[in-house]
Amino acid sequence: MAFMSIQRFFFNLKAVLLGLGAGVALLTLQLFHISEYGERLNALKHQHLLIDKIINTDLTDPKMASILINGAMAELSLAVKLSGEEVLLDSFVTSGDERSSLLRSLGVSSKNFEDNALIWSESPIAARDAYYARVMTARTAYLADIDRMLDYQIHAVGTSIATAKISAIIVFLFGLAAFLYFRIRLNHIYDDINRACSVDVDGAKHRPKTREIDYILKQLSRKSSQVVLSSHLTHPISGLHNDRGLLNTFNTKKTGKAGNTVFLCIFEIDQYALLNAEHTQEDKKAVYKKLAEMISLYEQPMDIIAHTEDDRLIFVMSRATKQEALDECEHIVKAVHESTFLTAKGAMRLTLSAGFLLKTPLKSLDEAIADAVELIELAKENGGNRVAKLREQSDTY
């Protein structure tokens, strides 16, 4: 069976997101390019208005007419410049030679019109009609060049819009395909994680699809099968240490806890009565086996996990600090709360109440366990699904 790699999945996801980001950036650039073409069209249309403004200027007041015409010509020069301003993607959309030819022709006809308009505005009244005729001839040539430039620019806008539409469709289809593909892959990952965090009486029915989860499950299976204990030292349901096995192993390991402190955390299922009354022994065995696997994820070489006769799980921990040990116990309680346990009667949710304390050398292991059990009762009184611990600087609960 070919397994999917979670690491490879996220590598591919980052690559796809990068590709989508590049596609969106290109589409944004194309839209900006189209807006720049719109500015060119506005500049060309504005030249029409300026031409009409110049030829309709009243010359009865020469000074005012000169001011109006010179101002309009300054705007006209700027409009000609704006109508030919280069845009980043010009070379990909239009022909550079054609555009240069049209711009040169537009510049020449604009200059010719401006020169004739200035001569006409400064000419004596007797010759004004003749110069006005020249202005109108220059105007006709200028308008023809503007119209050619408008046609060219409208074609460029149409091409740009068509290209942008194609880009948008490609980005959309690519994004949709990526969404559907990664959604299916994510469902496989979520399914594997849910299966790994739940109990299945018949585990052969659900094979993992991801390499990492398969590896974790095999490691847990190998770990649980490596240590073969005597039957009188193990609990018949979970295969963990029983009370006797706990004491025996604790006495063996306690000499090796160099530099660390021993902490004790006892877990009890809040729904134990329901589990015991409504579910089979096989379901119960599967639940405790899974709980043991979840606790074993935090197990270190000098730790001990046991299953007592009263169906409580004991976690003897060797840690450098109290906070480190307490955090791990709280993580276990939270992980169980967020997990689904699959039984013969369907899925069920379980929560744990826990009692946590530091095991002092002055008390035996049995005495420490008895104190921790009292803390469990305190946790249950406060709603369960939590870890109860002794107050700081005090032996009271």
C-alpha cells in the first residue's frame, strides 16, 4: 500500500500557495495595466476638448486669449505625453513599432496644431481668417492621429481584458483543483489522526493512509510488545503493571532517578460506571489499552505506567521540575477529552479526572497513591476532566 507523506503534503501545499500567490499577483498587475490604459484613453479624449477650447477662443481680448490658448496648449502637451506613457506590460500586449510610429505622428501633428494656433492668435485681424483655415487643417490631421491612437489603444485594452479573463479563469480553476485535492488529502490526515486517537475494537478494518501515522502506530505497537512481563505482575485487561508489578518495578527503578524528582499522577475515567455497565470486556480492554498508549507518549525511561485493581491508571514520573510533570498530566487529560473512542456500540467520549502530587521520600508509594486518590475525588467534585493537586507550601488539598 502506498502511503501519503504528511511532510510532503505540506511541502506541496506551500508550493501550490506560492503558485496561487504568483497568479494573483500577475492578475493584479494585469488589472493595474488595464487601468493605466484607461488613463491613456482619458488623455486622448481630453485632447479633443482642448482642441475645441483653443479653436473657439474669443480673440477680441488678445491678452486674455493668449493666456487661455497658452494654458490649453500646456495641458495639450501634457495630455500627449500621458497618452504615450509606457506601461510595464506594453511589450507583451502591443506592437512596440506600431505604437512608436503612432506616437511620433501624434507628436508631430500636435506640434503643428499648436504652432498654427499660436500664429493665428497673434495674427492681425486682416489675416486672421487665412491663419484660422491653417489651424483647421492642422486640427483635422491632429484629430485623425488621435482617432488612430484611440483605435490602437482600445484594441490594446480589449486584448488586455481578454488576457486578464484567461488569467482569472486559470487562477480560479487551479485554486479550485488545489482546494479539492488538498481537501481530500487533509481528510485522509484528519481520519488517520482521529483513528490514532480513538479506540477501534477491530483495528484491521482501518489502515492508515499517511506514512507518519503508520510509523507512530507501529512504534506504539512495537513498544507495547517489547516488554513481556510475568502474568502475575500485569493487569489482565490492559497488560500494564498491576499493583504488584508497579511496586516491584518502582523499587527497581528508583535507584536510577539521578537528579530528578518523583511525581505521581493517578487517572480515573469519569464515565467509568457507564463503561463498566454498558460495554463488553473487549470494549473495556480496548479503551484501557488506548489510554495506556496515550499516556505512554509522555513516558520516559525511568517512568512507570500501571493499571490498578480498582481500574485506575497510575503514572509514576521522574521529572526535573513540578511544572513539567504537571503540564504533561494536563496534556494527557486534554488529549483524552478531545479523542473519540470507537467501541462495538459506536463512538463514545471519555474524560479523565486526575490527582497529582510530589512523592516525598517520607511516604511510601502506597501512601502517596492513597493521597492522590483523594485528589481525584476533589477533581470530580469540581466537575471532572481536570487535574487536582496539593496546594503550594501545604499538605492540604
